[in-house]
Amino acid sequence: MSAWLLVDAGNTRIKWALVDSAADGWLAEGAALHADAADLAAQWGTAFGAAPPLRVLAANVAGTAVRTRLEQMLAAVAPGAAVEWFASSAQRAGLVNGYRNPAQLGCDRFAAAIGARALAPGRAVVVANCGTATTIDAIDAAGRFVGGMILPGLGLMASSLARNTAQLPQIQPGALLPSPFADNTDDAILAGCLSAQAGAIERAFARHGAVECILSGGAAPYIAPMLAQAPLLAGALRHVDNIVMKGLHAIVRAEGDPC
């Protein structure tokens, strides 16, 4: 077995998985908020035991300070490991990057698209990663990243209203409003935010002519019930956790271990 550590440093959390380069499943996984990033060293120490991984593939959209901190922790728990900081390129793991400037595409979006392609090969797919920001990207059946859209995430939408309105209500994952036409202000705010997220995803799906929609990210459990009601997405919606790391794992599996 050749173990790799995969790291996805997003805007809110740092997620990780220990994987076998030749297997589908993950050997271990975990996460920490940026404020609790020091906990990662303990998580890794427990997961690695006496055999730390020799290779690390990391995607970071949280800035240079986070990268530096991760490098320091990795040097302590996996000394000698070869670390690759994943970046978007013209092509990788069977996916062609159709961005005008391929390097400009966020590495998390490229990794998520690679993950979506691996999960639905040969199919036109829309992948929506619903975190701090919501990104909605299109991959065609030939394996080309067509492009996508970025909008404020569900939490950002709600917080922008909170600055100028009364206390916002809370919604539980999986909750579904009885109607998009609310008869009170609390539900109207929820309906607006959720409908904006779901509507953007539905529009992207329709315009791309996709046959599958992969939904991921921390806000996915809130948005999924609305999408499940959309006739256009009947039988096409799939909720997948950790799509960015699914993409990193697909890269490891496609490229194998270096000689």
C-alpha cells in the first residue's frame, strides 16, 4: 500500500483524508476549523501511527498564511513527505480546463470538476459546491471543464441581510419550507436565500443540458430539499460529500505513484 495525505484548505475549514493510491476508500479522514487548525497535528498523528505518508496533495484557497502553517505542521508529523500544492492547469487526470487562462481557475473548482468527472465519466455534469461561496461548474461529456459561476454562499446571503434586518431565523439541514411564497418575514428571508441558491443551480443544469447534478459542500443539506422538488432534476441529483478531496483522490489514482 502507498498512502497519500489529501488536504482541502477551504475558506472555513481544513479537511483531510488518508488514502491508498490504488483503492477507492479512505483509510482515515478529519477536519478542523481554521481557528482550531492546531488540532490537525493530533488528528494526523493518530491516523498515521508509525507510518506517516510519504506524499501529500493539498488544495488551498485560504491564503499564504494557512499554507505556511500547514507546511509547518506537515514537517513535524510527516518529515520528508513530498508535498504538492495543487494548482489548476490546462489538463489533468483526464479533464481539459476550458478556462481562458487555465491557471486562473480556483484550484478547488478544478479539483471538484475532476472529482465530478471521475464519478460520472462520459456524462455532461454540473457540480455545485456550496460552501462560503457557491460555485457551479459545467463539465461536458467529452471531459472538458466548460466554465461556471460563483455566487455568495447561503451563509453569506443570510449574513448580508442580517446587517440590515432583524435577527434572522435558523433553518435545520433537510428542512423544507411549505411554500416559496412566505406569509411572514422570517420564512420570506429563508425562501429567498434558498431559492436563489437552488435557482442558480437549476439554471446552470438547464443551460448546460446536463444529465447529472452533483451537489457538495457544507450548505448542501439545506439546498438539497429544494432541488429535489425540481422536475428538471428528477433522478439527476446526487449529494456527494467532500467533492474537492474526491477530485484529489481521483488525481492520485489516475497518475499513480512516481517511480
